[in-house]
Amino acid sequence: MKKLLVLMSILSILFGCREAKKEQQTTEQVVEEQSPKKEVPFVWEGANIYFLLTDRFNNGNPDNDVNFDRTEDTAILRGFEGGDLQGVTQKIEEGYFTDLGINAIWLTPLVEQIHGATDEGTGKTYGYHGYWAKDWTALDPNFGTRKDLENMVKAAHAKGIRILLDVVLNHTGPVTEKDPAWPDDWVRTGPKCDFTTYETTTACTLVENLPDVLTESNESVELPDALLAKWKEEGRLSQELDELQLFFERTGYPRAPRYYIIKWLTDYINDFGVDGFRVDTVKHVNENAWADLHKEANYAFEMWKKKHPDRILDNNPFYMVGEVYNYGISGGREFDFGDKKVDYFNYGFNSLINFELKADGMKAYETIFKKYNNLLNNKLKGKSVLNYLTSHDDGAPFDKERKKPYRSANVLLLTPGASQVYYGDETSRSLMIEGAEGDATLRSFMNWEELDSLANVQKIHEHWQKLGQFRRDHPAIGAGRHKRLSKSPYVFSRTYVDGDYRDKVVVGLDLPKGKKSLNVKGFFGDGTKLYDTYSGTEVTVTKGKVLLDNAFDMALLELVE
């Protein structure tokens, strides 16, 4: 009897364990079914990049607004306005970029600018834009400190946002009374470029009084006396010289001008873990210099990751996007100088800025999307372009009067490739400032007050937010393959596959307001549950279609996980 009771007790325990295991498995199944969507991989080819002028975005620290006695009156929008790294960090932490669907921020150059002002005949101008370097090894105090940069990169990475620094290798800043010229073995001061051949585009100065670095030279040069004296006064002469010694010993490069600057630029990767460079004036520099920059940038990025294994975002390598002025996606991999063609993708560039989309902007959506899909999957397979409609130095943007803010968002954020949102695109910041001449009119301070107070601006902003978030959450939009599903109403699909990761979406544009039927046949099967992120509506595919009834002319459909 006792043996029987013991046996029954053992069976009871075993049965209970089995039931408990079943219950646990069922619970795990439910948790798995209710778990959020699998993590979205970051893909540079489909990135949503926000480009801002550091000085014109947000003033986080008014105490750094004036430095080096930069107090002369300037022409309209030609002086420092107060924007800084602390201001960018504030907006990152507030979630401004996250809400806009941004997953990378490109900032204008942060290095120390010339101290004086130039006078180009239209009034005085300071180096507020960052493209007039005086000392590549220091940050300009108007933009902030090294600690400010460290904090900004950390804040961005904490939100899953990458940082692109704008870098200049082509030229120094102009010569002023406060800023002597670099030595003749470092720079040329003429002739002025006429852009008719490769030679007259590279071995020349872009404009008067913009000394051109001898980037093609392999001749060793000494550091300028003015720079040595500056470092000595700042108490960092020994450190800078020791670092240069180690760099040249490690690499074996000659002490030629470009290698000094490459060392100084890649220090920002090694020290702060920035994720990529936007490279200025690419076609004005011998292309071999960019291969050298890319090699050292990759090395610095890998060193940073080894030192900070807990801060690595993913396995993406260092990213370089180049500004080859007037390059268009139709040119494929090559830029034609007239007497020579150069494939910059062979010299370290993952992507080039595409100057062509603004000309395509008013074509039919399908015409644009089909063209870009074909080019990116054929001529440019494995590489990408960075599309834009507005920028800091393009005097003929797509919608200068800001009359088409919704179309601008649709074209920019839904065209295959990476997208560059220029600060204020999403808030219709004016590009026509009375009294401002040339590029200055494109560079007014960010219109935060209008965003806070004007209903129409808030509505435009909301549209950019919805589209931006959908783009960020779906690599298929920028990096996937495009296919039209129906002509009227216009509906298309995008598909992105990378290993085990698969992303499928459907978008409808120019839809009728009210009741609408969208064809998804052959892409999503009957019974599939979809979510329209634009209207916040869940729908089910029936007979190859989904039905929506709302006041919007757009639908952004994703799978319900």
C-alpha cells in the first residue's frame, strides 16, 4: 500500500511538471505573439538624414555666442546667430528628431573657423557656416566644446541616431588681417578654377581668396609657424606633435599636407565615435586623397569600437557620402569632367549627393520612383545616392517659395535612395529672406516660433513626421525594390530583404478622400491584417483589396505583427 502511494505521488509530481511545462510554453507563445515587431536594422542606403547648419538650428548656450572678438557688423545672415551643439543635443533629447523619423544627423563643420571677417563686396562675412577652417584640431567655441560634442554624439546614439560630420580637405579659410595665409608649400592661391577640364577643376582655387590645399602633393612639409605658436599658447603643442609622430610612424605616409589634415579629421572618429563623414568639394580634390581619407576613417572607427564595445550601435562600417557638385543619379557611377571620367565610388564613397531629384520633383510619382529604382538596382547596384530638394548652397531649390510642402515631403521621403531633410523643410522655413544675398537667404535661423504658433505649419510638420517615421521604420522605402500595384488610384509596393530580415509595405498616393479601395493583390494575401499608419486604421485584405474611409489622400500600409 505504501509503495502504491509513493508511486502515485511520483506520478502526480511528474504529471504536474508536465502540465506546468505546457502552461509555460503556452505563456511563452502568447508573449511571443504579443511581442513588438523585430528590431528594424539601420540601412544607410535608405537613411533619413537631417542636415542642419550648426549655427542656425538652436541656441543651447547663449554664453558662447561671441568669440575671438567677432563683433563687426555683417551683411544680412552673414554673421554668427548663436546655434550650437548644446542646442542640437537639446532637440535630440526632446525627441524632435525621433518624432520626425530621423535616423542620422549631418552637421556643418565644427572645426575652429577664421577669426576675422571677409568682405566680398556685399558686406562682411564670418565663417558661421563652418567651411573656413583655421585649425582642424580644435572646435570653434561658437559651436561648443569637445565635451559638448561628446554629449551630443552620446545623446544621438542613445536614440538610435547616427552622426555625420561635414569635413573639408580642399581648402583653408580665407586670408584676413587676423588669419594669415598658410605657407606656399601647403596651399595655392591661384589660378581660379574655370571648371572646363579635370585640371582646371582640381588644381585651382574655387573662388578668390580661398587658398586651395595642395592635396595632390606627396612632398613633406613643416607645420606652419602660426599653428605651432597657437598650440603652444593653448598648452597642447607637445600633445599634438606626439600624436602626429605616432600617426606618421604607424602609416608610413609622407608628411604631405593632405595627410596632416586626414589625421586631424579622423581624430573626431577616434575620440567621439562619429558614424560618418559628409565630404565637401569632392570633385575639386585628387580622388586618391579620398581613398586615403576613407582608409584612415575606417581604421579610426574600428579603433573606437574596440575601445567602446558597449557603445557600438551595429555592424555598419564607417560611412562616407560625397558632394560632387552637379552629380546626378543618371550618370551612374561616373562623373564626367569633359576630358576625364572619375568613379568616386571606387575611392571610398558609399554614396554621392544627388543633384537631380529637384529637377525630377514635378514629374509623376511613378516616373520618379521607377527611374530611381531602376538606376539603384542596375547602374548603381551596391551603392546609393543621397537625395535632396533643398540645401545650404543650391540657389535653385525645388520649392523656393514653399508652396508645395506636402509634395516635397512625398517626393523626398518616398523616392528610393537615402533622403536629406534640410532643416526647416518640415516647417516651411522661408528661403527668401529680404536683404539676404546669395546662399545667405537659404540659411535663416530655424523657425521654431512659427512651429509653436501657426496651425498650417504644425499641419505640414505632422505630415513630415508621419512620412518620416514610416520611412525610418521600413528600410523597404529607401533601400527596397519598387513595384506599381495599380495606376488609379496610384498604389505601389516596396520590398527589402537582407538575410532573415524581410520588410514589405504598400503606399497609396493621390487617393480620393472618403471611401477608397487599394489594390494589394499578389503582394498581400487575403486575410492579411494591415495597419495604415497615416490614418491609424487597421484593415484586412479581402479579394485582393483593402478598404479605407477617411479624409486623407495617402495611405501607408504595413503588416500587423
